[in-house]
Amino acid sequence: MAGKLAPMKSPPYITTMRPQDILVPQPHGLCCRPGEFYIDPVRPVARALITHGHSDHARAGHGAVLATQETLDMMRLRYGDDFAGSTQAITYGEEIRFGTCQVKFHPAGHVLGSAQISVTCGGVRVVASGDYKDVADPTCAPFEVVPCDVFITEATFGLPVFRHGNPQAEIAKLLNSVALFPERAHLVGAYSLGKAQRVIAMLRQAGYDAPIYLHGAMETITRYYESRGIALGELRPARDAKKVELAGTITLAPPTAIQDLWTRRFPDPLAAFASGWMRVRARARQRGIELPLVISDHADWDGLCATIEATGAHEIWVTHGQEDALVHWATTKGLTARPLALVGYGEEDEETALPTSDGTKA
Ligand SMILES: [Zn+2]
Ligand SMILES: [Zn+2]
């Protein structure tokens, strides 16, 4: 051999950073020790980075809060002006440094203002998805795939039985029902933050231009969406309408309201519910839902798997939801995967509905 040795190639970076040195699950939530912050903490902390406005992720009582403007506004609407010691708004793609970490927020496609949070430290990037969906939603910025080393994914619908299908087809079902039963009032149960506004926007996309009625608990947040430039057409408070006027109309209400006494003000009410859980017929029956609409703001099984692959991450941490099947799937793909035992997150809670415009709980 002619004695020329190829020069030793050094790796693109030399790091002793392990992903768990960057983010680690703790009772308060996901903790970044080098950056000295928590992501979506469930208990009060000095510095919180918040992915989105749903109340299981965005809680009051933190020292400093960093989030998108929309998420900060939603927290203000729910908790009042003094919900945190101080706040800072961050835009998608903007970079902020905490200690040795660079932090960026990226669209999560879940609700208005929702973000994934990427934390890069020592050449390793960890992305915490928050809640996300990879399908179109006229009320928020589309999900962005963020290449990373470690992807922390939610798993609300992390079972192969959950395939949400085409949401426009579900909207068509609702409109068919309204045409078929012009004497009945259609009550559509939907989470107050995000789902309700998405259903309204999709009804408008489908060409439905009649006034849409709102339960009191929906008003504040829906008007906020409009103030951010989301066109929702003519909206009316249901409480101002006479019973007879409500025949053949559509009203959006929190899921709990469509089964209670509140429905008495409607002529022959027909209960619908827009949720990924409506794929499970037994759930719909249990709740007395006549018209289940499979419309979800979370990725379904295919969406979760496709997103994990698209990130290029070699390590997957799975949190809040059905972790086991997704961990197993990732393992069969040759990825390192583990469930994260984070507690305090769940379905967007309908109990803590936003106050009505006159300040009372609806
Ligand atoms: Zn959420
Ligand atoms: Zn969640």
C-alpha cells in the first residue's frame, strides 16, 4: 500500500449531550435543565414555555411565560390579566436563547397559535410536539415537520383503530341532516377552543351561509378568533333566539351542554358531536349522540406514524394518550422509543369552559 492514510474524519459535532440532559420528565412537566424552563408545566414554575391554549397545557400561576401571542391572549381570556408574573410573545421561526439552548416555536396545526417547541443544545435537537394534527384546518397555520434527533409526540389517538377519515365528508353529513330535518335544531357538541371555530369555518367552506348559533361558553373565544382575522360568517348567541327561529339551524355548544336542560330551548334537538372519539360507536351511543362526526384536532394513527417518520428522529418519546402501541410501532421501525410518564394532560377539558361575554359561566 502506498503509505497514504486517509485523514481521520471527525464527526460533524462532538457532544456529550444526551437527549435526557436537554429535556427530562418531572412531576411539574417536561423540564429543560440547561435552559432552566419547563414546557407546559402542570404546576407553577419560574419559567414556562407553553405550546397552546388548552387548559391542560396552559395553566395560570407561572413566573415568566413564553408563548405565541394567540396562546398568551387565550390564557388572558381564561384566567385574567394577572395569569403570570410576566409574558413574552414569540413568533413561529423566531429563535430565543436560554442558557446553552436555542428555542424555536413551529406551527403544530392543532388550534390557533399552537406550537411545537424545538430545543437545540450541544448539537442535539429535541422537538416537543404538544398536541398536533397534520391535516388542513382553516383556522390555524399548517403543521410543520421539524427535522430533529428526538421527537416527543402526543398519542391521544395512538391506536390503529383511529383513522379520522375526511373531515369535509363529516361536515357534508351534518349539512345533509339539516336538509333532511328542517324542523329540528342541530346541536353540535365541540370543544370551545379550536374545534368549534374549525367546524364553523368548515361549514362556511362547504357553502353554508345561514347564521350559526353559539352557546354562551363559545362566544368569547369565537369572537377572539374573528379578531385574529378568521372569517366565520354571521354568528348569533343562541340565548337571544326564540325557539321557533331555531328550527333547521345549527348551534355550536360545549359537549356537556348538549345533554343538559339547556337543550330545552331548542325545537326537537338533534345531538351531534365533533370529535375523534366518535370513531368509537359505543362512545357516541353512551353519550346519546344521534349524529357522530369524526372530526379531530389530533393526528390519527396514520398521521402519528407518518409524522414520526418525516421528522427523521432516531428516538421517540411518547406522551399523553395511548403510548404503548406507538412505542411498539416505532421499535419495529428500528427507532429507540419509550413512553414518558407525564401526568396532568388529557382531553381538552370541557369543564373549564371560557366565561361568557357577560362574565358568567354558561
Ligand atoms: Zn390541545
Ligand atoms: Zn393535550
